[in-house]
Amino acid sequence: MSISLSAPSISSASAKRSDGWLAINCLKDRVDLAHVQQAPGQMPEVVLLESYATGGDLQGALQRLRKEKRLHSHRCVVMLNSGDFQVLQVEAPSVPLDERRQALRWQIKDMLDYPVEAATLDVLDVPGQQGSGRAQQVLVVVAANAVLSPLAAAVAGAGLKLEAIDVPDMGQRNIAALLEKDNRAVALLTFDDDGGLLTVSAQGELYVSRRIDVSRQALEGAADERREQLFDRIVLEVQRTLDTFDRQYSFVPMGQLWLAQVPGGDGLKATLAPNVYVPVETLDLQNVLHFPGIPELRHPERQAQCLKLLGCAMR
């Protein structure tokens, strides 16, 4: 099973399959499931969003869920966790497209802490660089086969139709695509158990993905002075990222910076707003997704936990 990164799209599932994708995130002691259906001209609808304890038996848990939730016909995508892969921005090799992956393997081999022969990768072009005078850049998403193989085996062994493996960065990009307007770029900042993630995207294409070493728990549990220190660190990372984007992609106007719901989010928004050159808005998923049967998704904690997985279900 390869890593497969796709842009958000309107699903056109066959009659033999349930509409949309079932996104699966396998964690240490639980598995999260998200199923999103999309139709032209309508808000994407979340029809399933649940978390289940695995009891240390991922395949067994998935097998039970397949039967209980009737998931046998769903197209499945597994979302990797942040420590399971790397996103590397490198210069595109000057080779034919059918030789690019092999050339990139050679190019990134010294950036990995395991043999490149034991890695799986996918490539995204960083758009809009033609005529800019800069070398064409690509984003390489790479993961060790030692991580991918057990996941693929567990999902397939449970009788589920695993068709893709994706990463949180792309899920976040898919959510950001719902916020785009006036052909302007969108910056989206989220926090979960793995830390912060800032993405910049435009017209459904990912330009920048930057991790920030501040987790949701750290923000929630910090005393006032410590929280201000964390806010300052976040502001600095956001400023650097937006300034770099503005220099490198000046032909893409920036629209807004969206801050996903997070404990202490009002304070962070108040700190960010006077220190960046774009408007800062708070993202509530109720404004971009329809989920009448999932009331818990109205809560900020659940939105923070599941935003990227929901995005991966919107391939």
C-alpha cells in the first residue's frame, strides 16, 4: 500500500460502494473513524464520527466495527500520526516524471534515520513557481515501511477496503479548502495531542506545512504566565511562516488566518491578531460541515481531536 495524497473533491462513488470515504486513525489504545459524504452544491455531511478502545487488538477491533457499523463496502483511507512520517520540501529533480520518485529517493536518503530502500513516498508539486526565478520545489511525504505494513495488514485483515494512506497535513488542507474565497490563500492553525500545525493553501493546493511544538494539552493545562510564553512562541512561528510565504509566493494574495477551536483560543486569537498582517478568525466546524446526528462535534475539544481526520475523509 502506497501513500496517496489527493486534493479535496466531490465524491462520485459507484453504486456498489457507500458514498464518500471512511477515514481511520489508529492510535495507541483507540481507533477513530470518520465518514463524510459530499455532493455538488451542498455542505459536506459527517455521517459517522466515533472513537473506540482497541484493547491492544487493532485488527480485532476493526473487524468488530466492520460488522457492527456495516463498513464492508466503504472505501477506506488510513491517516498516519505525526510521528509516523516526514514532510520534506526539496528542489524538484530535473528528470522525466516517470523517474522522479527514484531520483527523489536518492535526494532525500540522508534526511532519513532509516534506509531509504525501506521507505514509501509520495510527491506533491508546490504550485505557482513557474517564471518566479526560483527552482521548482516539491513536497515529499515519506514513511517507513515498518510503520505502514502493520497498519495496512490490520485494516485489510479486518476485511476493510483499504485504498489509500494519507497524512494530517492533507486532511487539514482539505478543511482549509472549504474556507477559501476570492482566490486568496488560507492559513489554518490547529492544535491537537501531537502539537500545532500551520498550513497555507490556495485553490486546494498545499503550499506550506509547518509544525509547532505546542500541544493542545499544554495550552489547556498552562498557568497564566506559562500560557503567555506559549502564545509568544506560537506568534513567532506564525509570523515567520507568513513572512516566508509572502516572500516566496507574493503572487498569491493571503486572505485570512483561521484558528481552529482550542482551549484558551480566545486569548491566543487576541495575541495573534495585532501581530500578523492578515485578519484572524476562529473556525467553528459547524460553519463548514453538516453534522445533525453528531452533537458532540459542536464541542471545541472534539473538533480539535478530529478536524484532520474529517479532512482526510474528504478526499
